[in-house]
Amino acid sequence: MKKSIFVFMFVVCCSSLQGQIPQKNNVPGFNSEVAPLLTKYCVACHNADDAEGGLNLESFDGLIKGGKGGAVLLPGRADLSRLVRVITGEAKPKMPPEGNDAPSETELEMLRTWIASGARGPDGNAVQPMLITPKIELLGKVRDPINSVAVSPDGELLAIAQYGRVEIKTLSEGKQIALLDGLTGVVNGVAFSKDGSLLVAGAGETGLFGEISLFKTVDWSLIRRSRGHRDSVYAAKISSDNSVLASVGYDKRLIIWKIEDGAKLQEIEGHNGAVYDVAFHPNGKMVATASGDRTVKLWDLETGKRLETLKEPQKELYCIAIAPDGKTLAAAGVDNRIRTWSLSSNFKEGTNPLLSSVYAHEQAIVDIAYSLDGSRMLSAGEDNLVKLWDTTLMANIASYSSPADWVSAVAPIASRGFVAGRLDGSVDVYETAKGQTGEVFNADALEDFMPVVRYEGVIPRAEIPAIQEEEPNNSVQTAKVISLPVNFQGKIFNPEKKDRTVAIEDDLFGFDAIRGDQWILEVNAERNKSMLDSKIEILDSSGIPVPRVVLRSLRDSLIEFRSVSSDQKGFRFANYDETDLDEYLYVNGEVLKHFRQRRGPDSDSLFYPENGARQGYFDTTPRSHPLGQVAYVVRPYPVGTQLPDNGLPVFTVNYENDDSSDRKQGRDSKLHFAAPADGRYFLRISDVRDHHGDAFHYDVIVRRPEPSYGVTIGGANPTINRGGGKAFTISANRIDGYNGPIQIDITNMPAGFTATSPLVIQAGHTQTRGVVHAHAHANAPQGNQWGKVTAKAVISGQDVMIDGGVLGEMKIADASKVVAHMTPVTVTELPATEFWSRDDREYQVLKPMAWFTEGKTELIKKEDQSLLATGETPENDLYTVKYGLQTGKLTGIRLDVLGDQTLPAGAPGRNPDNGNLVLSELELYLVDPADPTAKEKLEFDAVFADYTQEGFNPAWIVDGDSETAWAIAKKGEGDVYAVPRNEEDPSHFVELELVSPLEVTAGRILLAVFKHSAKFKQHTLGRFKLSATREGLVRPPVEIPVVAEVNIVPGQETQIRLSVERRGFAGRIAFDVFNLPHGVIVNDIGLNGVLIVEGQTQRTVFLAAEDWIPEQSRLFYAQANVEGNQCTLAMRLNVVSPQANAEK
């Protein structure tokens, strides 16, 4: 621990000070009221001659002194005073003893009032709080530990804080020039002001009060001594302008004091544990605190309001420091890590991201300090090590150890280094300026894939020669050396142990390779019905496994929440929020790559690839892991790299594989080998379980890598709602180590449709996503070969293009109840889609002039000019109706079938079960009454119905075939048919477009003949009407949408706006944003995505970019996860430099 507090037997805990004890009128006097009460009830057993328990209550001094068990009074706190508690029975033993008279309630209340008023003595003064502890004889030499050190800004003076004093020495000679003594208790903190004119010391009496002492350095005179904390002060600092000082302590408080007069400006509570350290920001507007509650809090210095809580630490924090430029904050403590955060200009919640988390010491870190130029940091730990760090990379430069006790405090020296104080009272100076310390370890990390090599004249796999194993071959001495490529065939079987399931049996063969030579080694066993669960390894000529990569641990972790299966996509591990994307995690032999952060405490971190089960890297095999399995965040380096010790393990991964790391070969093994040097190597194959048998046959194919790729389409043949979009995916099958980017181009889209293009499958990734969008006025295209997909990649300097197929048939549906949009926030007007509708043109209802039926149906004219069928329902019937027509243009006819309460189920048809109808033909004639025989049949080229029963077609009512028809029922549960309704209305309609417009002359009438199918008995029309229109069916023009753009700078945020048109959908809408560049995330997303709640139509979304993301442009989109997953048009995100963004 940073501060150890040992309290023996009994501690007087007091939160009241002399100046804070309440002054009351009519306070009971000791001589007049308290002493008589004690004499009456207590003195018989507690007097100078017979002081039971060492307690003498005959005098005021004896009362204050207490007894063998410690104090019996806590002035100011009657409720905590033992004297009161034993009388009331709250403490044992109860006094006076049973059978003796006890104080009345009035007398007890008087005693409480006297204690609460300060336990004033015979002279009328309140008692000073004090700590009373038993004296314990020391058995060893008393240490005088240094608790804090500070160096003056000019680097000349050193302040050393110890028990009850601060010693001032010259740093060059160690000569004492001042002794600031008389301080109360342990002096835990000491600090100079920025200009060196002031020095503050924080101390106090444990359990009683904290004390701040302020001195002038010109003559070391005491300016002021202040008490305001309820317990020891742990740290005190002076603001850069010498206007205020801040103190923190065990009482969980931060107090801001005005230096001019010592007044309290702020008394801030907010931590749930002791506050161990404090630091002012150089701009004087913010102060930061580090606490035992595992948090750093940032406070507004003027208002005292909390600005931010930094929650990443896992255990108590002991120390905090802010870089001289004010851009970075560092904190450390019990969890062995130094964490740094980037500080924003306003310090507000969520704007101060974690920069780094470095495993720094094997035990708790007790102090840290920045050098005055901010380029270095010194840390001291309970592991008795002092470490120097380069702050740019947070890389360890040097470590210092000593046989002396551990360092408890450090402070920077101007232009020189640091001074450190130890618990044994000694002081060390560390020269850490440039040229005086080691170099920063910054070796290049190793890529997780091999360099791409395309070999000429590669032998096709089918032509690779096969060679049978020859026993014995279980060692490098007996193994046969063969030429590559080869199909090595054999069997893991020891005939001498054929009755045993388990037997260690290995097969080896040798081959020669030159440095850099690459080979793919893959086993075909399980896929060929073998019982072998293979494992393959590469050995050197001595039979030693060949190392592939060394992994340097950066931070430790462990699996949380639950165990992990080998095929699980993700899991939860400790300190996940300190692990960057694309960092590696080593878990018991498995190497993973971090793909996506957890979206909250109840979700998993995800690992590569982005879809499917997780894969291992460096040909390691995914495994199952128990809850609590230790894990390490690691960085890969080439074999032979000299790695400085950081207290965490280094792992070596050899050339070996159990199950193929990409999961494509089941339990069969696959390995990508690159010879580290010229020489002879051996492949060893075995059963990972050490099983063997006659059915354990195998082929080991050793061949040259043929780096390539293939692509597949997901979401082909989409049905798209007008004005909306549907998502599709393009997935890559990466072959033999090709890991680079793949560009996807989509061409040959029908008019009114767009597809996201170009798309890019990023290096190391396996998928990209896009949207097919249909314009609100688009026509349904004919054919199924739309959206040609072409993939392109550059492999070893050569363009490799692949035909990826087509998106296929594109069907169009009516507009959804939700239309989603994504726009830059600079666009102030929300998008609104204008949908073309058949309802936009007007129809005039035709008046029936005469009608008759062939059967028993009777037609009655209604006020709305519809005809209602009444009477007995015949099995079949034919209706003939004459309608009057207005003169002028005629372009279309509309038939409405209407519900009526007199009809079955209130539906438009007369079927007694469900009100359905089946209309086989509708013949329409233009008739001149003067010559009825000269009638003109109307011809139609387009028919549309709002609803059609499955297996029927509205166009069939004008096809001249009485065997085909239009019907309007829908099959429901239990194969029961019913007429679908729009809310409560069962009406439906058919619109018929004339081949060409007709000119209707005066007096002409329309003759309509309604024929019903003979195959469907009792399915005649129940109620219907006809309308005519003069307007043509003209769709508005289709406009090609413009792709909107937004910029983002690495390490910063940008904003976009999501909005929706609610077309009858009132619920909340969850969005996901897809196809962002790797390293750009939606910053305010939850487990359910980005929400637009009920009653709202828009929200702003923040995109955040990691600081390492390269400059690029990428198309992305948002998906509303309702109404069939409606997607927005794609938007282009440009990742640009700060300068380019400013110019933009």
C-alpha cells in the first residue's frame, strides 16, 4: 500500500475540531453538573485508589486520559463516546453493574449535551481532539520513512516529508537549510508552487483530522495551518497561478482552499474510497483526483462539478500526474498498470479516451511523475524497482533496482532526471536526461501472414507424386528424406500395440529447403473417413521444433463470465476496454486477433474473422478455455528479437498445427511454412490424442502456395421496397495466404436501381456489405442477370480479376412503413420521399343504366352507383350491365369489389364460407345505341390489382380464357381461406389500362359482361362498381441519387444524421451501421443498436475513428431493423488528414 495505517486496540475517531465544536447557551458545567453525576454513579469503582480498568473518574484529567482500553470520551460526538455507550448498554460491559442505580434519562441527556459541546473542563474550554493509543514497546530499530519528496522548480532544493516534519536540503550537496517541524502526524504529501515561492505539506492525525501547512520559501516561515479534513491528508498541490491549493485524504474529500486567506472555496465529495493523490491541470481550470475506489475523477475548479470519471482501472489508484503540456493524464496503483488518457480541451464526459495501459511493475505502483519536458516518466513500485518510460510510446527505457527499501515517492528535477525517496529514509537521484539512459525498444512487429510469393511452374495438385511411408520413421535418424512437392501417404499404427487404443506413434519425413522457401502442408485424413485427429510439426535437423514467432506480453488478462468453446465467435476477458482493435490475445496456445470491442458489459468481444467462428493466427488452433483462464495481450516479433523484460512472459509459437486455423478442413491439419534458414527439416505427423490403429490413415500433401481468392454473394435476388434498400454481402475465400485488399465493382444495374459500388474487402478481412436501392418511381425490371459483380486484387504485382456472378433478379415491392435516410448533419432539411401512386389520378364512377343476369341473381343499385347481388346464390352466373359514358378521352377502367353487411362475412363475394369471389372474364364493349350490333371491344395491355389470391392473376380476367380467373382470398391457419382486409374494409380493386386511349363520342355507352368460373361454384360477385379515367398512367422520371459524403480525421469524431419517414409505423426503430472502415465505430451504440424511439423521426450519430486508421474512402450505410430491414442509401466516408479536413 502507499500509506499504511496501524491502529492498536482503540482509536478516538473525531470529525470535529476546536473551531468547529458547536457553541451552545446553557452548556452543562463540569464541576457543577458532570462531576456530581460521575461521583454519584461511577467513582465508587473508578477512583485513584481503585481504578478498575485503569480508569479514574475522580478528576477531569483522569476522565480525559481514559483507561487501559483507551479513551472513553470523544469530544463533540456523544454517540461515539464509550462512556455513554456503556451506560446505555450499546457497549459491553454495561455500567453501572446490574443491581446498582443508573443515571436517569434526564441525567444521561445532560451528559450527552456536555460531550457534544466539546466536553468542556473546569476552565470552560473545549477539549482538543487527540489520538489515544496504548504504548507498545518496540522490539527493533525505528524506521523514519520518507513519504513524499518535491524538488523546487529551479532544481536547487529538495523537500523531504517524514513523520511530523519536512526537511529542506540543497540537492547538490544534501545540506539542510531548513527544518519545518511541528507538523501533526505523518506528512504524506509535499509540493512546491510552480514559481517556487510556496511549499505546501499535507499531514494530519489518523482518525481525527487532516492538516495543511503552507510556507514561504524565502524564509521558510509558516503562512497558515488549516484543518478541514476529517482524517489524514494524503496529498496537497498548489495551482500554477498560486491562487488556490487542493488537498485530498482518507475522508474521501477534495478541498479547494483560497491561498490568500485560507478560506474553503470547495469541499467536494464524490469518491467512494480514500483519495490518494491530486493534480492540477496547467490551464488552472481542472483538478484531477485518484482514489481507492478505482477511478480518476476530473473536477471543474471553479464550480466543483464533476466533469468526467475514468473507470478503466481494476484496483485502487495511488498516484496521478498530468503532463506539462496538459494533453495527457497518467494514473497508477494496485493493478500494476500505468494508464494514460488523452485530455480534451473541455474535459467533458466521454471526451477523454484511454491512450495506453502498460503493465509496469509486478506489484503495486506507489508513485509516478512526468519529467519537466514531458518526454519521460518515472514510476516506483512495491517490487523495489524504479522504471523510466518514454512517454511517446509508453515504452520502458531503463529499470533501477537497489538493495535498499522500496521507493515511496518520486519527483522530477529540472533538466536532469528524478529524485526518489525510500521507506528506509534514503534518497536517490536518477539521471534520466537524453544520452544518460537506454534507447526505446521499438522493434518492428511481425505480420500475421506470410509474404505473398507466386511460384512459376507449380505442379497441379492432381499430379503431385505420391510416396508411401516406410517404417521405421519415428525419428529424424530413421526418417526418409524426400523431394517436394509430395503426397506423403501413411498410417499412424503400431502393429506391436494393436490391442491398445493409446500408443505414441509418430511418422516423420525429411526435406531440404532454402531460406524463405514457402510450402503448404495439409493433411487429408478425417475428410477421407480416417479416424486420425492429426497434428503436424516442423522439426530441425536435430529433431527440435522450429520456432515461428515470439510473442511479447503487453498486459495480462483472464477469461470472465463463462467458459469458452473452441468454435465460439467471441468471449469476455478482463481489461477488454484497454485492448485495441487488431491487437493479439494469447490464450493457452491459441493466438487470436481482436476484431470488435464489446458494446457494453453484457456483450462479448469479437475476434477475427468478422463472420463465422473465430480463427487462430500463426496457424494456432482455436481451443476451449475454462472460466478464469489466464490470457495475455501480446505483440508478435521475429524469432531472435531481443525483448526487454517487462515482468510478463514471452511465448514462442512453433511451426505446428492441430486443426486448421481457418476451420476449413475440420480436424485435419494445415500449416504454412517458410524456411528460416537453408537446411534440412522434418515433418512429424501424429494423432493429437496419441491414438493409433489400422483406420488411422492419412495423406500429407506438401505443395507450393498458390495465393488467390474467390468471392460469393449473399442476399442475391432481392425484393426491394420502393424508395428503400436491401442489403447484400460479398464474402471472400482467401487462398494460401493472400491477405490483401479486394475491390468489388458492380455494374449492369436496371434503370431506377443502384448498388453500392465500388466496395472493398479490406486487407485481412473476409467480407464487405452494400445496398441495392430502388427509386420510388422505379419499374420492376425483367430478367435475372442484373448487377454483375467483378472482383479485383493485386497479388505479387499482378492484377487478378474474378467474375463474382450477379445479384440476380430484382423484384420491387410497395413502399415500406419505414423509409430510412442517412445524411450529413450539415443538411438541415430532412429527406422526404415522393412516391408515385395510382391513386394520384382521378376516376369517375360510372352510372349503371340497365342490367340483367342469366341466373337467379338479382342486382340492386346502391346510392354510390354500385350494384349489390341479392336473392338466391347460384352456383354460377353471368352479369351484363350497361353504363353511361361521358364524352372525351378514355384511358382506363377500374373495377371495385366492395364489402357489404348483407354478403357472407361482409366481403365482396357471395361464397357462403368466406365471401370470396372468382371472376374469370370481364368483357368491355363500347356500344352505339343507334346500332347495338356495331360494338367495339376494349383491349388492355396492363392490369393491376391491389391484392390477388395465390394461384390467380388479375390479368386473366381479360385473357379470353374462361378457365383462368382472379380471386381475392388468402389461406390462413388450418388452411382456412378468408378475404384480407385493410383494417376493417374487405374491398379490393383491379385497374385495366387501355392499349391506346379512345375518344368517346356523345351517346356511346359501355357494355360490361361479368363471367364467373364454372370450376368454382357459388363464387359470384356480391357488390361491385365500375369507374373510368381520362388520365394516362405516367410515372415521374427516375433520378440517379447523389452519394453524400462526410469526412473524419483519425483519432477524432464526426457526425451524421439518421432519419425516418414513418408511414404508419409508430414503434421504436433500432439501426445498425454497416461497412464502416475498420477502426471507425458508432460511438453511441448499445446492445440494440442506435435507437430512434417512439414519437421521434431523427437522431444524430457520432462516428469515432482510431488514431491509426489510414486515409481512405469507403461507402457505408445504415439498416433499420424493422419492416424487413430497410436500408439507407450508401454514404461515402472519407478518412482524411487534419490539414485536408481543415481545407475542406
